[in-house]
Amino acid sequence: ETGVTQSPTHLIKTRGQQVTLRCSSQSGHNTVSWYQQALGQGPQFIFQYYREEENGRGNFPPRFSGLQFPNYSSELNVNALELDDSALYLCASSLETNQPQHFGDGTRLSIL
Amino acid sequence: EDQVTQSPEALRLQEGESSSLNCSYTVSGLRGLFWYRQDPGKGPEFLFTLYSAGEEKEKERLKATLTKKESFLHITAPKPEDSATYLCAVQAPFFGNEKLTFGTGTRLTIIP
């Protein structure tokens, strides 16, 4: 029902590499947010895009970047991967910024 | 800074044994409080939004309530399929968008 799909489901990288995670939002959802969830923790806000423009950012360094496309898809890019980047990365979309956010099942990223 | 604290961290109940989960929050200008359910290996599933003190929402065996400082998720006569981690999040204005700030969740186990 949520209509948010993420790929890939799992990914293994080594320190220093770069990674791109993808998200397909539900049609018509103008807002997409990305979160990082470490094991046993709640999701932490990375950034939000509204109609293809960055609309706010959490406490994450610039090596975390993103894009949102007109077809309701989006990307999270992480450069210079560190061991602490190992986590579940979640994408969430909503009709507008003040509407409930609906999550995908995430990408599990492991850094070796 | 927005803060959300959930208690207890974990809760084990017998099937049919009712209880409540707590979510305490501090936020400037609450726009909404959200409850999500998260199953292992899955993304959070939206349950409820509460906007103002005194508001209540119900869905099957779940009932969410809100005061000015906390929210409760009441579970009545739970079944094993209610076992999951329940996440609480607050939404406040943040540079024009409304990010979600999550607690660490309550891991609920219902024993048959």
C-alpha cells in the first residue's frame, strides 16, 4: 500500500568506496526523506527533498548527498565510506511535507 | 533540540494481557506526533498521527493518546501478531520542512 520501493536490499562495500542507493516513491508524492537507522536505534534524519530541491538537512556531513527526479525517484549518494556508515538506509515519501511519511523497507549497507 | 524518549525499551506480555507504551517528547512547536510499527528487516509502517493534546486515535487493538508532554499507545488484548518494535516520532518545523525525530522504540513480544 505504501508504494515506496528501495534498491538494492543489501549491499556490501569497503572503506573509502562510494555508494548510490535508490528509491521509487509513490506517484504524486512530492516529498522524499532519507533516514539512517543503526541497529537498535530509531531512524535519524539525513535530508529531505521537495519537488527536486533539498528542503532541509540533518547532522550528516557533506559526503552524504542526494537527488530527486521528476519521475518520483530519488538517490542517496555516500562518498568515502566509513565503518560507522553501516546501517539500514530508509526512504520515506509523502504527498506534502506535513503529511504522514510512508517508508520503504530500506537498504542494508555493510562496510568492511 | 527535539527529543523523544520511549519506555520501556522492551516489553513481554502474555496473549490477551493489555498494557501501554510511553513516548515522552520535548519539541518547539509540535506539528504532529506519529506512531509507527516496525517488523524485523522491514521499514516502519505508519499507524497514527496525533496533532493536539486530548486527541485519540484507534485501530483494531491499538489506541493512541496525546498530552502536551507525552503520548501513550495502549494495546488491548494483544495477539502474537502484534509483536514488533513500536516507534514514536515528533514532527516540528525545520527550515521550512518537517523532519521526523524518532525515539529508539519499544520492542514488544506477545507470548501465545
